[in-house]
Amino acid sequence: MDSLTHVLMGHAMGALATAVSPEAGPAVYWATLLGNSLPDVDVPLSLLLRRGIQLHRTYTHTLVGAAALSAAAAFLLASAFPGAGAGRLFFWTLLGCLAHLAVDGLNLFGVRPFWPLSRRIVELGVLHITDPWLLLLLGLPAVGAKAGWLSARWVGGAFLAMWLYVAQRQRTARRLLRELREAGNLRARVVPWFSGWRYVAETTEAVV
């Protein structure tokens, strides 16, 4: 997903984490906010190494990479928030990283979460890399809470509502694919396009 979506996810998840662990204060908020963006550290690293974006969605977008990044981030956060506990900070940072990997696996670029054990790509093709409805779902409560119109509960609730939206997109994708196959296409693929859908279908005579 785009960087703004990851930041908004981290903000919403941070509000949820703060509600679950109020005794940890802002520490868990920063842990989840950071975790939701950490895997994309491979972009500046790739540019720094003059490899374009070849490293994007490689090592840092794996379970091993997420755990390593979370451990490093938790160590740094523990020095800034000594009362929060490194274990708790690692837990919330890791959840943020895993949320990042999960949504990246929902678009066509996909991720290889099980590397180095497997190079299998997980790409469900449910979300476009930039989904305007998802941005609104996460962004409006954040703006509303900042302006004082909404409570922080709306921000945390947006993170949970996001997964309901994802489930609805998954159901729609399955329905559209079934309709394409029932129309007589030999093979078909539904493609997310911003908030809508496109498709590629093969008939006996052409590819549409």
C-alpha cells in the first residue's frame, strides 16, 4: 500500500493499542505507528545502495525481517520509554509490522512473508495500492479526533472497520470471478483498480 495508508493504519492501531494498554501511555502508540511503516525502510535503503527500488518488498517484508526490525525498534523505544517494558514494545511493534505485511499482501504486488523457507508470493488482489475508500475510512476519524469532533475510540475503531472493508472486498472479488467463469471464460482474473475493479479474461478466441 501507499505510505499514507500505512501511516494512517499505524495511527489508528496506535489509538487502539493505547486503549488496550493505557498504563503504557504513548509508548505503545509510537510502537504501532512505527511498526506500520518500518518494513518500507527498504525503499531508502535500496536508493542509498543505488539499486533503484529493487529491494522493496524483499527482506524487510518477511516474518523474519519484521521480527528483526521490531526487536531493533523496541530496543530504541525502551530507552525513550523505560517504564513501558521492552517486551511489550516489541509485541506492539511486531503487530504493526505484521499489519503492514498483511495489507501489502492484499494487492497485486504481494509479499514473500515466509522467506527464507519459501519464496512463495502472497498476493490476494483485493486492494489497489491506493484505495480512496480505505484512506477515507482511516483518515476521517483521525482528522475528526484531531479537531475535537470525535473521540479517540473512533480512531481505534477505524482500524477494526478497515478489516471489515477488506472482507467485503474479498467477497466482491470472489463474486466477480465467479460471474466471469460462469460467462464461459476459460480463465479469468479480477484486478483491483482504486475503489473499483477491472479484469482479464481468456476466451477461446481472445483475451479481453
